[in-house]
Amino acid sequence: MALLAAVSLLLIGRQASVLGVAVLWVLFNVFQNGQYASLSAAIPDHVPVTQRATVAGWVGMPQALGLVVGTVVVVDVFTVDTQAGLRLGYLALAAGILVLAVPFVLFTPDYPLEQEHARRVTLRELASSYWISPRRHPDFGWAWLTRFLASLSIAMGTLYLLYFLRDAVHYRHPDQGLLILIVVYTACVVVTAIVGGIISDRLGRRKIIVSISGSLMGVAALLLTFVETWPSSIVAAVLFGCGFGAYLAVDQALITQVLPAASDRAKDLGIINIAIVLPTAIGAALASGLVTLGSYPTLFGGTAAVAAVGSVLVWRIKSVA
């Protein structure tokens, strides 16, 4: 998956049409999600339940850190306003994907299935595997829904930040302001992803921390609903980062404890991946509609409502404390 994702990036850098970029970007996301599903499955395969939130924090934290590092690499290291610089930037990203995947591939033990447990994959079985009955596995269904709502609130709350800084806050250099907010947010994610995971493992509790972290994201959106200033934007970035960091670690650990079957962990975590990726498209449509209807207070108010619903519904999960 890492190799195919890297090839997709290399080819994107050589495209001269929107269609070519779109097709390869879809393929890149397919391969990257396949890579992430396999990586996520390694946590329940190798890590005891009492350590999963801590490990999930260490695994999830680089996702946020990569946003800042990747931006700096592409924008500040390479000259992307020239064709040669653009291709070099994509080459660096492709090389990074491959190089950073090598330690996991080489040094993580990967025990093969015994022959008697191996199953032949058919197209019919593959198609049916996308459906997991919420009636038979209600905790998995609630976990999927709460992850979907949290991801939706993130997509809705971050999509228009640049324009919010320009139109509502009237920040002189909104692009620089957005970078500052991303750095503040990322720093908080890095800290709370680890700290939140450790606390959850020490207490043996998942739902209360997921609920509190989701509430922090909702409070951040609520703050921007009523206070459209630069200081409030900084405070919101802190609250959002602290909430998302802890959520990233603890909710992932919670999900590994409600998977329907140990033999299908990678596939079922791939289903969870849909709850992470799908809100990106839905969130864009919702956010644009809310901005059109009532400007930014309506958008951030809606974001807060979605985060609040997700924080409440996590308590419907019964098999995890």
C-alpha cells in the first residue's frame, strides 16, 4: 500500500489535467487508507488492552504532526511555483512514505495464519464484508457512529477557518494566521494524544475521556460561534487540539475492544476508516450550506451540535467502561 501510494504521488506531480489529478488523488487515498487499516490492526494484534490507548496515542500523534511538517517541507523547502520544484516536492513526499514504512515492515513480527484458518476471498464475500449488522454488534455500530460524528465535526470546523480569519476576524494575513492556528492545534494534539492515552490506560476507562474530549471540540466551535476575535481563535485552537489529541488515542483503543471478531480486525478497522474519510466529503457540503444560510456563527454552531451528539452517543456502548 505504501509503495502504491508513493507511485500515485509521483504521477500526480506529472499531471497536466484536473481529471488526471483527481483520479490519482482518489487512488492515493485508497492506498493510504489500506496502509492505515493494516497499521491499525497491528495494535489489537500485538498490544494488551491495558496499553492500547497509550500505543494508539503514539501511533495517532504523527498524523497531526505530519500536517505541519508536510506543509513546511512542501512550501518552505521546495519551490512549488515551478514545474521542477513541484515534481521534487512530490518526490520527497513519496520517498517519505516509503522510508517511514520500512521500520514497521522489517521489525514488527507478522505471524502468518495457519493453513487450516486461512480463507479464500471471493468477490461475493468481499462485497458482503462491508456490512456489519448493528443489531448483532450494537457496540461496534455505536463506535462507528461516534467516530463518524467526531470526524464530521472536525471537517466542518476546519474547512472555512482561512475565510473565517479573513472575513470575520479581519486578520491582516489570514494565511499566516491559519498556519499559527495549525501549529498551536498540533502542539496540543501531540501532548494530549500521549497524556490522554496514558490516563485512560491507568484508569481503565475509555468512554468518559472520549466524551470529555469530544465536548472540548464542541466548546471550541461554540467559542467561535459567539466570539469572532483572534484571541478567541487561539483559545479555540488549544481546546480543539487538546480534545482531538485525547480523542485520537482513547477512541481508537475503545474501537479495538468492540471489534466483532479477532480474525477480521484489519477488515473491521477498514470499516471504521470509512467513518473517518466519508465525513470529509459530507462535511464540505454541510459547511458550505451552513455558511450560505447564516454565515460563520451558523457553521460553528452546527459543528458544536455535531460534536455534542457524538459525545453523548458514546455512552450507548455497553461492553467497554
